[in-house]
Amino acid sequence: MKKLAIALLLASVTSLAACDGGTNAALKALDPDNDGTIDLAEAQAGGEKIFAKINPDNDGTLDEKELSGRLDAAGLKAADPDNDGTLDVKEYAAVIEKKFKAANPDNDGTIDKKELESPAGQDLLKLIY
């Protein structure tokens, strides 16, 4: 039992360190004006890069397979108003905007490190970094 507790504690510490390092790296990469926050335009710019990266067939749409790990089937369905089973650039941008608003509870128009580390911020990060 003691070994299990120690293993869980070590896993938690490692996970927190990875999250912090990942969040810091993401914030630095997504914040070209170096103000310590990400605004919607910066988030959308990150999203455009990710869209291109995860669209290897260059067909201008992302399907469930291409979105794997970033958006689940339910998220895809909710973000797909034309019900074609894919997201185009505009639909992907709309998802980013929705997730940006969810990650910005103080409605100041920017996501800071604390907000980026929240569950909503981590959901946004999957789409933009």
C-alpha cells in the first residue's frame, strides 16, 4: 500500500511538472507580443497552424481521425453545423472561439497562465498548440 501511495504521489508531481512546462512553452509560443497572455487573435493564429499540421491530406477539412485527441466525436458533432462529419477552417475557428470564451471566466479578452492551466484552458490548448 505504501509503495502504491508513493507511486501515485510521484505520478502527480511528474504530471504537474509536465503540465507547467507545457503551459509555459505554449504560452511563450502563442504570445508573440510577450504580454503574458493569449488573446483570441493569438489563439486563432495558433489554431490555423494546428489545422494545417493535422490535415495531412490537405483537403481543407478535419475528420474525426485527424481531430483525435483534440476533439472527441461529440465535440465534432456539436461543432459541425452542416453535418458532413468534418470541420473546415471556419468551423474549427468557431470551436476555438467557444473554447476561448470558456477558458476566460473573467471576460477580460485574454487567457493568462492560470486560466490556461484550468480544464477549460487545457481543452483550448489542444486545439491551438
